[in-house]
Amino acid sequence: MTSNTLSGFRRSRGRVLAAQIKKMSEFLGRDIGILDVGGRPDYWLNIGFDNISKIDVLNYDDAEIDRPFPDSAPAGVFSYKLGDARKLVDYADRSVDLIHANSVIEHVGDWQDMRAMANEVMRVGKSGWVQTPAWEFPIEPHFRAPFMHWFGRPLQTRMMSLSVKPEYRRLDIDSRRPHIDRINLLSKREMRVLFPDKPLLVERVILAKSYTARWMPEGVDCNL
């Protein structure tokens, strides 16, 4: 898949997210606050900052809070927070206008860890957007290697040599395996189990490429 195709998907997804933010802002009658779980500030340049009062970027790794904010972002819109997506202890129920996670849930650990994150973001967010790559898509999205995620971990480790990214092909097994172990892609059925009764946006290139669980406050239609 070319970089232009990937950029096109990001722009299209960004327009849908921006529309959801606008709808939530109209519902509340004000600009909204966003908790971006596991995110990075430069991601939001594709979305824009209309109808947003603040974006708290929460990460588990304190090395992430050293990243500079984009120069073009409105002054004061971003802040960094340390925290764990599986246990959002600093946030009360429905205390965040919109909780957001882009390609994060597949990195938090095993099924129980992913279940814990899903429960927490649904608890905290008045509205939400949780996107993850589709297990059903034949190209593994992190390593850009065909079919490797459909096999067991030992074979995945060997198949990393098929990656289009040379930094992964050059690794020995001892270095490859931690990269494999930190990713658990989710199927559509699994996303529906993690986010029951939440509308699921399916992005396709013939086959499903990604899934996004979205929700809005009760009585507000999530269709945009």
C-alpha cells in the first residue's frame, strides 16, 4: 500500500472525527475537551482544532512527554499527562467530553488488558473514538509485511524479514520477538465484544482495513 493511499485514509478518517467533534460541541454548546490516550500532538494537525478547547495527551511512557508541540497548534491547547489506559484513576465517570485512542488498544497487552482499556474509556468518555487496525487485512500494518499476523509468534518473528521497512529486516530474533509480542491485532468480532452496542466504523480496501468504535451521549445520533 502506497504512502499516498495511507495519507488518503488518514485524511478521510480525520474528516469523520472532525465531524464527530463538531457534533459533540454543538450538543454541549461549547468547545470540547479531549483526552487522547496513547497519542501524539502532531496527529491532530490532520484533524484541525475547530471546536476544541484542549487536548490532554496521556501516555504510559514518560519519554513521550518530551515531544514538542506543533508550532501551528493554538497556544495552550495541548498538555501532557502520565497515565495508564487500563486504569484511568484520575478521571471520574463521564468526565471527558471525548476520549480518543488511535491504534493504541492493540498495544496495551493481552485480552484482559484490552478489556480493561475498553471498559475504562467507555466509563470516562461522554463520547468516544477508538480506532485499531483490522486483523482481517492481509498486510500487517506495523511492519508492512504480508500475512505475518495470521500465524503464530515464532513464524511471525521469521516473517519480519518480509517487512518493507529495513530497520525491522535487519534485526536478529532476540530483537524481533519483543516487537511481535507488543502487538495484538483485533478482529471485527472481538471489537464488537469489547465495545458492545457501540457503532463500528469499518474502513475498507476491499477487505476491512481498520475498525473504529464510536459513541455519543444518549439521545445523540452517532451517524454523521
